[in-house]
Amino acid sequence: MCGICGVVRPTGIVEPDLRLVSWLNDRQRHRGPDAADRWAGATVALGQTRLAVVDLTDAGRQPFVSRDGQIRVVFNGEIYNHGELRRRYRLTHVGRCDGAILPDLWALLGTDMFRQLRGMFAIAVEDGRDDSLTLARDPFGVKPLYWTRTDDGALAFASECRPLAGLHPRLRLSTPAIRQYLMFGAVDRDESPYAGIAAVPANAWIRWDSTLGCRTGPLHDEFLGDLPDATPADMRAEFLRSVSLHLTSDVPVALLLSAGLDSAAVAWAGREIAAELVCVTVDPSGLMGEQAGARRVATRYGHRHEVVARGPDEQTVAEYFSAMQRPSIDGLNTFLVSRAIAGLGLKVALSGLGGDEMLAGYGSFRALRRLPLLRITDRLPMRRAVVRACAARNEKLALLLGADGPRDAAGMGELFRRVLSDRQLATLGVTVPPPLPRQGGRPDASALALSRHEIQHYLGRVLLPDADAFSMASSVELRVPYVDVPFARQALAVAPERGVGKRGFAAALDDPELRRIAGQAKKGFTLPMDRWMRTGPLAASVRSAMSADAPVRSLLRPEAVDGLLADWRDGRSIWSKAWTVVALDGWLRSFPAGTVESALPETTSSGSLR
């Protein structure tokens, strides 16, 4: 695990590019405090900051080099099946670090190499045989990778977008990205918040030749399509294998443990494969009631248990915003627990993140089963009156019941994930493109379709980017065994129409404690955000967003910002709507004054974001 970076230009300028790589390394040092390395060839310079997890010797330092010296690779992540690939392709001469296989595997397979890898990764390959650079991200996009063009014509890339933002004296925000943030609480999975910086898409590679001409391609054509026939026993076996692979480490491993099923199942799997875990639970002052349930799970499966009982202060909140790569309304829980894990002297932690998407665990999956009833009510003469009555109390319910409400899985997923409505966006001065017309034919209302939507638009947009940014801010590698292609394919295939469900998953694992947990209400790493915004450590951020000089007020209509905050303060809306503008303001304030244009170029004099 590490931070990677690099610079490429048609005509190399070795020393200046090495200095730029060192500069990028310094700004990603939190991702890899154990070592920092750089290398320069004729047209490419590469850098890496190392978090030593597998092979702690100098043999694990990067870039990795092919046997013939023609190919160099810098790599962020974990290749869990590297042992299998060593044997299959007879790569017995390379070092034991997982990434050490990559240069010679590239020499054999080229871009086909990427589809052979089981793991989470962002990879940069410098191929001296044709003076090319190839960047790639894993299928789910667990690990980030961004690139930009500098003012002097070079191409620069890095694991984080904040360092790349520093290469531009005055960087503009991206209108579509900020619109998506206001709609869903985060920027799209394959976007950056800046007009001048691009993300390497998940499940894709980009290749530049010596003239900086560009080609792109997919890692897998459709890795969640054409699913196999699978039984609950198959899913159980693949889950145990995934957890076992994710435990590969030369340092101790922690587990982010709540009182819910997803993390408890990982604790169970640890016991099944005889692995010792340090279970860490976030429960400031016991407000969430997580401690007792998590302690019971850790004790039952023979793991050590630690509780983070102290909440953040205002300084911690400021540091959280500084660690925020892209604006997000989520991730404070990951930031806090990762700090606690680092404080225990640990570098690696497992998480139950992704379990709800693979196992149909969200409330939207239950609502999906009511779509046939909604199609019947569409024909009732009193529907309009019902919609008008609902609109005054619950805007989402009114949208669901309305004539243009969702009638398929993707529409249901989008409605459940919306934070600010079209009406609220219009009040803020944001113009939302009209919705696409409904497709003809029978709408896909299966759990499988909703899982695919949630994987791309919630897991990929919110959870995975936040998990990486806020864990790596504390030099902690967060591993996600549910977000694993072979396991996901098995889990989604067991019951594609209705979804496995948490009870079905617990039954497949066949453990009485997991069955008991599955029968309870859903739990997870939650924080008392509403309370903290009113009187706790987040209250100062709320006051900052209300101040006359708040950056968010040059981006959105000030009176509408005040209206959102007043509706929350007076109990007319939930905390997340107010936090959307507060978090955006906090993120903007975390940059040095004048470096990010908080007024978008598409903003008109009347304050309309088009």
C-alpha cells in the first residue's frame, strides 16, 4: 500500500521532473511514511511513498523492474492472488512482495495482465520498449488514481487529487461534479471535483505513447454480468477465501467492528481460518450503543477488542476536512476509527464495507419489492391527491408515488440516494438536466439490478473514495473483503431476483451468533451528526457556513444556504441536507486562500449554476 505519482512528457527533462515527483511524494507521505523513492527515464519519472505491509525488506521498494530492465511499475494496493500468478506464469525469480510480479507479468501479457489480478490496485507501467505509460484501476475502483496536464505540457498523475491541484496556481471547480455532490453527497465515481483534473475510471486502463497520444480500454468487459450458477455453500466458501486472502500481511491486522452483521461475519471468518484480529469499535461516549454488541462478537470469536470512546474536537474536524480529497457528506467515522487504529500501532484493517451492496442489505431492496403495487396505484384516480398530501410531509415519498416516480431498480436506487431534491437545487441556483425518458419494455426491478446500481453509484461514489482518503490520511490500509470480484459474483448469483439478504447470508455461514445478529435491526458505523452539528464539535462548521465570508456563499445563493440551515435547525428537514452545504464549505476552506475558485465559471450573475 502506498501513494504513487509520476510525470511524463514527449521530451524528458530529468532533474525538474524528479523534483516534481519529490514534491508529489511529499504531499502523499501520509499514504506511505515508511519510504519514499523516485526514478527517471528518458521521458517518464515515477515516484512512490511506501506503507510496508507485505515484504518489509527493501525488496518491497518501488519501482519494481522487469528481469530485462525494460519495464518499471509503481503500484498502490494489494494483489491477493500473486502467489497463484507466480506459479501459473513461472515468475519464481521475482521478490516475494505482491507487486514484484507486475513488470514481468506485463512483459508476458500487456494490458491483459489487469484482468488476471485479484485485488485492489492503481498501477502505473512505464514500458521502455515503446516509451509508453499505462495507468489502470481495479474493477470496483477501490484505489484512486488521477491525472492532469501541467502548464508546461507534461502529464502528471498521483493517487490523490489534492497534490495535483497544487500544480495549478488557480484551479476551477467542475460544474457537473459539484452538481452531483449536491444531489448525492459525493462526486461521481470516475470524476474529480476539478475541471482540470481527471480520474482514471474504475475497471479501465489509459495508455499514453511517446507523443502523449492516448488509448483506453476496459479491464473486464462486464465483470458483474453473465453470473455463474451459485449455491449458498458456494458463497460461503468464497467468502472464507476472500477474507483469508485479505488477511495476507506481514504486520498485524485490525477489524473495524460494529454490532452489525457485515463486520461480525468477518470476525467469524477470522476465527474459522485461525487468524487473530484486533477489533476496533467507534462509539463516542456510548452514544450509539455499539460497544456491548461489538464486544460480544469479539469475545465470542476470540479476538481482542478496543473501543474509541472519545469524540472529535474542532481541531480534529478541521483535519478531517483537510484529508477530504473530494467533497463528501460521509467518512468522518472512517477518519476517526483509522486514527484510533494508527494510535494502536497498526497499519492494516479489514472493513465490512460493501456487504449491503452484495447481500441486498439496504432498505431500498425491501422497497423494490413494492414496485408492482406502485404500478397498480399509478392507475388509481385519487393518485394525484395522495401525492399532493405526501408532498407536504415527505418529498421523497411524493416523488415515489408520482407519475414520474421510479418504476425500476435503478430509479429506486437513485431516489433513495438523493440528498437535495430538484426543487432545493433550483433554490440554490443549480440547474438540473431533465431526466432521461423511461425505456420501453419491462423495467428491471430485480435485486441484482439494484445491487449493480448501488455498487457503482453509492459504493463507488461515496464509500470507497471516503474509505481510501480517510484511512490513508492516518497511514492505514483499509481492506474490503466483500468488495472482491469472485465473492461478489457468487453472492449476486445466489438469489438475483430478491437478493441473498442478511438472514440468507447468516444462514449460509451457519453460525448461531450471526443468525441472531441478522434477526436484529440493521446497525453500522454511525455518528450522532445531528447532535454534533447543534451543540458538539461540528457546530463551529455550521456557524462558519452561516458567516458572510463563507466560500460556499460565492458558489450557491446565500439566501438558499440560509434556508437549508434554518429548515434543519427548526426541525423541518434532516441533518444531511444542511450538512451538504456545511461540508462543502468546510472542504473549500481547507485549501489555501485563492488556490481554488469557489465561484464556478458557469455561475451567472443571478447565482445560477448551469
